[in-house]
Amino acid sequence: MQSNQTLTKYLKQLRLNHNDERLIDMASKLDISQSFLSAIESGKRNLSDKLVDKIAKVYRLSYEELNQLILLRDIASNKLYIDYDNLENEQKEVVVQFLSN
């Protein structure tokens, strides 16, 4: 992932890579309103898991592209997900210390 990549840039680039689609074209393909998609791109609305899945299917995203989209979505929504169950005890301690600070 490029350090300056944002969800906005990612979605715009996805449209450009598909026949220079306009925002309204992407919204139509995803069966959402243009204003809702615009709000997602501007950070006013969050990108749901359901919509992420729809984008992945409609635009035939690779595994890497899907993971990048999810990461950018999480960064944009200021959320952090940690799969705590699969961590070793030392790793769990680091996570707890980090979250405590």
C-alpha cells in the first residue's frame, strides 16, 4: 500500500481503472445512491462490510486489493481490529499494554 493512499483515492482509482467511470456509474453498479457513495468517499459515512463485499464482487478485486480496501476503510473509520484469539501470551500482553496507553 502506498503511504499516501486513502479510501477516497482508492475508490476514485478503482473507477478510473474501469473505463473512467463516474461516481454515478459506480453508485449504480453498487445499487446505492450517488450521494451515499460521495459521503463514503468524503469520510462522512462508513463503508460497511456488505458494501466492501459488493465492491469486491462487482470489480473482481484480487485478495490483495480486497485487503487493501478493508485496511483503508478501517483507517478512514478510525477502527482497529485485532484477532486476539490467535496471539501468543507475550503478544497479548503487548496489545493490552498498547491499548492501556
